[in-house]
Amino acid sequence: MLSEWFWWDRLWLPRPVMWADLQDSEGRVYARASHLYITLPVAVLLLGLRALYERLIAVPVAEALGVKDKIRMRASHNPILEKYYKTHSKNPTQADIKGVCKKLGWSERQVERWFRRRRNQDRPGLLKKFKEASWRFAFYLCSSFGGVLALYDKPWFYDLREVWAGFPKQSLLDSQYWYYIIEMSFYGSLLFSVAADVKRKDFKEQLVHHWATLTLLSFSWCANYIRIGTLVMLVHDTSDVLLESAKMFNYAGWETTCNSIFVVFALVFMVTRLIIFPFWLIHCTWVYPLDQFEPFFGYYFFNVMLVVLLLLHMFWASLILRMVKKFLFGKLKGDERSDEEEDEECSEEDYTHTYTNGSVNGLSNGH
């Protein structure tokens, strides 16, 4: 009963099209929900490929660029402070620090230093960040190249009205199949590895983005919104290539190269995510379909999910603009999304400032 309701024709397809009209015949092949099952094993395969890539390619490249982890002083073993760190707060207030001092007989400076060292122990090293950025750079580069190959000879790449020509009775192409499967598997692998990957300030927004992307791609696959889906993927992957390469050079300490790539990335991001995406692609899904059929649930759902992505783009654009502002005034030291490693002997004033205003380290993922 639930399955029949979920796959009710009127939820997914415009009138008067029925699922029975989308049966494979006469050389036509249509997307099926069952096709997506393969994304799970492919996601696991990508995780294995990532491990090999990071060990055999990313690490040697990091060594060649001079990327090294800093030698960190470890916090001394102290059960009382360790319990407080794990169960209460990693950033105790001055009042809490004074209370701990009374229990331990330590000075405030000693307690502050212990917490700084302990926090630094939990922060990912430069090599870990570089390997993660390198893997994403390699994927987005291959994905963007593959997307162009899959789309450059298609009429809807140049005329968006062609996206809806014959919809939803549009045969599935091999290039579309593999583009979708690999892209969805990649985002699935990111969800699988989220606990081990570098956590940034927009961790929650990233999770929302990954789930929204997978939901959007899954729905577009099942409802045969595949043509517009491939265009959305290509627009998103393009700027990420520049972002991840900028992060790699940032971790390597190539400041001039990093800043130059970042400026290009910021321009490409604004054009693709805040101009092309809303004024071309969302306009294509919001306006053009009404020339051929009446609005239905799938029409509204797909457009709402696109708007969710657009709101995330606006959030990340605000961070990018803040970074550009700092860059123009010579104050850019990294990313609004990451915490920098604390100096071993920073003063109490520096300590307070760091955790009041936050800090930056490493360029962020703008997906």
C-alpha cells in the first residue's frame, strides 16, 4: 500500500503520462530506481580508490611540495582535565579555569596551556588536509572533464528548451548513466567518510548539502529529469576544481599561487552558482516545463530542492566575500570555516581573542 502510494504516477509524472508509458521498448531505455542500487558498492569502491590514491599519489606529491605536519607538544596525562575536556567543554571559560586550578593546584597559565595542547592534538594535520583536498581535486577534475564529454554534443547543452523536448519520454544514454552513478557514488562516499574527514565550521551545512544533492539526483533520476540533472552537476563541479587546487597550494605554503587561484575560484563560483544556476538552470526548470504540462508534485519538489542548494550557495558566497575582503586589505590568512592551530605560548589575551572571534586555516569546500 505504501509502495503504491509512493510510486503513484501523479507524484512523479505530469498528466497524462503513466509509468506504463515508460517501459523499455524499440531501443528506448528509461531510468529505473533499481539502477541506483549500484551506487552503494561503487561508493565503497571509491573509498578504496581514495585510500590508494592518498597513499600512492597524494603523499608523494605532498612531499614534493614540502607539506609537513607540525611537531606538536602533547598534553600531559591528567584524568581530571581529560574528563572535563571530553564531557564538559574543550574551551573552558575563565571562571571554569579558575575552578580547575583550585582542584589541581595549577596556575591558570598551566591549565590554559594544557587545553591548548589538547585541542591541537585533535586538530587534523596539514598532511591529512592536503590528502583530502588532493583526492577531491582529482575527482572534480575528472568529473568536470567527463561532464563536458557527455554534454558537449547534446542540443540541450546550448539550448535549454531542449531539456524538455519529449519529456518525460526521453531515452537514457550510456554517458548519462555513468555520469549519474559515479557522481552519486562520490557523494555517498563523502557521507560514509564524514566522521573521518576534516570537520569545519560549516559541518552541518555540508551534511545538508550532501543529502540535498543525493535527494535531488535520486529524484531527478527516477522522474527522468536527467538532462537538467547533468547540467546541474557540471555547473557545481567546475568551481570545485579550482577550490581544491587552491587548498592544496595553501597547505603547501605557496601563498601567491594559492591567492591567485582563489581569486579565479571566487569569480567562477559567483558566476556559476549565483548567476548561471539560478537565472539559467532554475529558470529552465521553473518556467519552460509549463509550456508542455501542468505543474505536479514532482515539479514543485524538484524546484524546492534546487532552491535549497541555492540558499547554501548564498551562505558559502558570504564566506567567500568575507575572505575576498580580507584578501584585498591584506588580512587573509586562510578560511572562515576552519580553526587555526593555536600557538604554544600565546598570551591570555590572544587565547581569549582566538575563541571569541574564531580564526581561519586552509581554504574551504564551497559545494
